[in-house]
Amino acid sequence: MTSVPRTSEFPAVRFVNVRFAYGAAPVVQNINMEFFSGCVHCIIGPNGSGKSTLAGLLIGMLVPQSGDIQIQGQSLAGLSADKRARLVALTPQRIVCPFDYSVREFIGMAPSPDRLNSSSKGPYSVGRLVQDAMELAGVVHLASRPFNELSVGEQQRAAIARMLAQDTPIMVLDEPTSALDIQHQLELLELARAVKQQGRCVIWITHDLHLALRAADYVVALKDGAVAAAGTPDIALADDLLDAVFGVRRGYDHQPQFVLRAQSTH
């Protein structure tokens, strides 16, 4: 996979006074957030708090009624669809494949050949990029299977591979673990950490507070379409804020923390 230089001097993504409404009812309002390269950011919040709407705004599928979204210092409104696709990739909650593509074909539609050929590292074949993405997402064994015959969890992993193959500096995951078992949830956690080490900006949208606590460098908590808290996990997931946003507290009984089994060296 091509790498992206780590740049923390200015945000990779910036929301400035963003407001969006379906009809007269505002879904998000007065949203001001910044996301940086080389970090995993988690956006959390109850159902209906506006999390997925932010993902739609970020990829240009939705257009804010007011405010501005900036990608690497450029206004999203001024970017072509092709340029947006070179900067931001999304793994959506719902994955639709209208034709009977194999997993490899489904993933292979993501890369941009002209971008690869103009890379500072020289030409990098689409086939190699797709293979790397499938290996990282753990779906090589599914390559020849029809996408629409996979389980929901397998489709989710294939969609993550497709996002990786798009090879963008900003990667957005909208509820990526909703259909994954515990092993694949933990593997995705490791993958997010590996991607951020490449200097990419990872934006992880979730309602799973346990994963947010383990995955995130920075957390934004939404409530009723507005930012209720933002900061490191210890700050944004403090008991008083969890109580205000979710109506829960952490609790202090000992809880097991699951980890991936160590890989055999034999």
C-alpha cells in the first residue's frame, strides 16, 4: 500500500459551523470538529444522533445547508467527485452490490489507475493494490466467491478491503463492526492502528463504547445532532459525559479484556 506522510500541523478534515436538515428538522447543527492524520478518531453517540449523516456529508453524498467542510485545506464543495474519491474512502453501514461480482471484482473497482501511475513511488498495479487490501482485511480466501453470497460479516470485511484498495489519505468507517464476531472486531482494531501508522486519518463511527475506548486517539460524542464532548477517551468518555449523552456510567467491576491469540511462529 502506498503511504501518506504524517502531517499534524493542520487538520486533514475540518467541519466549520456545519448544519444539515432533512426538510425542516435539523439533523446536525453547529458542528465544529477537526480530524488529524496519523490518528484514529471515533465519533460516538446514541441512535439518531447524526453520526451517519456526518459520514454522508464527508463524502459529498449530502450537502450542508450552511457551514463548510474542508479536506486537506480545500473546501469539499469545490472538489469534483473524482477528487473527493482520491481523498476520502468510506465503508458504509449497508453494502449493496447490484451485480453478481466476485469479491475480487468488487474490490477491484475501487482503485484509480491514473492515480497509481502518477504516484511518487512509481507505477503500482491495480492487481497488487487489490491483493494487498485483501490480505490486510483477511479476505483473500473469499476472492473468487460471489459477493452477494457472502454472510453479512464477510461482506463487511470485503467492503473494508475495498476501502483500503481506494488508497486514500482519509478513511471513514461507519459502524464497521456491527456484523463482525469478536475475532474480526479485534483484527479490525489492529488494522485501524496499522493504517494510522501509515499517516492516514481514520474516522471510526460507532456506538460501541468499549471499542471506542480501545481504538481511539480522539473521541467526539454527539447528542441530538450537536457535539456534546470531544477529547481523548478519558475526557470524552468520562462518567459525567456518558451519563449526559447515553444515560450510563462506566462501572468498576472487573471486566475481561479480550485480545487476539498470539500467532504461531511455526
